[in-house]
Amino acid sequence: MAQYNTMVITELGKILYAKSQTGKPLVYTKMQIGSGQALGDPSNLTNLVQPIGDPFPISSFVVNGDTAQIKAIFENTNVTQTTYACELGLFANDPDYGEILYAYANAEANGDYIPPIAAGPFSKEFQINVVVGNATSVTAEIPPNAYVTYTEFMDHVNNTEIHIPRSEFISAINNLQNQIDTIKATFPDSFTHNLFDDGLETIDEISLTNGYYNQAYTRLEV
């Protein structure tokens, strides 16, 4: 398993971070891995040194306090030969500059080898924790077809703040049915037949106080 050095915020990332502290939106967009080595200060990078394939979408995003936990899953769909991966980059959208490389880390000699798709499907989940400070608008672009892990799925299913347990749901339905049965029992014939037997061919001896008589359809309309 790759052991990345401490992730650094790029110079463009620092500018965006400063904007986010004054109310500008901070939107994380994607991640990318690479096989290059940074020469000099990595915070000056505007892209990975040697990217591997295209950036991959964010699959999970949570803000806890002043820290954002961001996850994304890489797949070897477009990898045609065994490739060494040691770079990891996080991208974000700047309201003035567009998409930028926000943060960067490098495992140097402690990276991973990515097998080609010919050897079978391979995927790897990456997690990056970044400080968001006092930013009031922090989000991530997550596509509708993003992957979720089994743990994330079960956490969602068992979240009682957004889901009603099945036992409570069944109990509520049964209570509602009992209330309906009680109401039906107080009315003649329990609503099973229409007790109104006037065909309304005419309105003789009927005092109409609201609406009018539609002779074409022989009915009262309000």
C-alpha cells in the first residue's frame, strides 16, 4: 500500500482557500494519480507531473468540523500495461480560474503498481482529508453513477434521521388503517354503496342554494 508524503496545498489552492474564508464557494471536483516525481517545491505544480489516465470522480464527501473527508475510486479501465503510481492530486473549481490542482502528494519510492485491464478489473479507493477552516460553502461534484462502499451503503440504510425503520412504518400504516375503519363504521353502509338514488332528470322540488343544474348531464355542479 502506498505511503504518501504529507499532502501540500498548491499555490493556486492557497488562493482558493483564502477566497473560501470570505464566503466564496469551495467545490472539490475530482482526483488523479500519476507516476512522476516533482522537481522542486510541489506546491508550485498546476498539474500532476506524469498523469495516469483521466481524473476520476469523487464518490463520497463529508465535512466534519473544519475538515473535509473526500473519497474517490480509481479503476484501471484504460490502463494497458503495468504502471507505477506514486502521485495523488485533488482538483477543485476556482470561481475565477476554473478547475485547478488544489492539493498534491507523492509517495516517491513507496507507491503502488497498477495492473493493466487485461489482467482483470482493478480498483483502489483514495481518501484525502483537507482543512476547510471557516468556509461556509464547501461541496463536491459527485456524479449520479458514483461508487459507494458496502459500509457507506449500510450507514445510509441504517440512518434513522432520514429513514423510518420498517417496524415503525408498519405500525404507522396499521394505525392509519384502524382510524379509517373507525370512520367508516360511523357512516351508513360503511361507504360501500351510494345511498343517493335521485337520478336528477329534473330538479323539481329541489331547492338549489349553491351551484347550478347542468341539464345536458342531468347533474348538480358547484
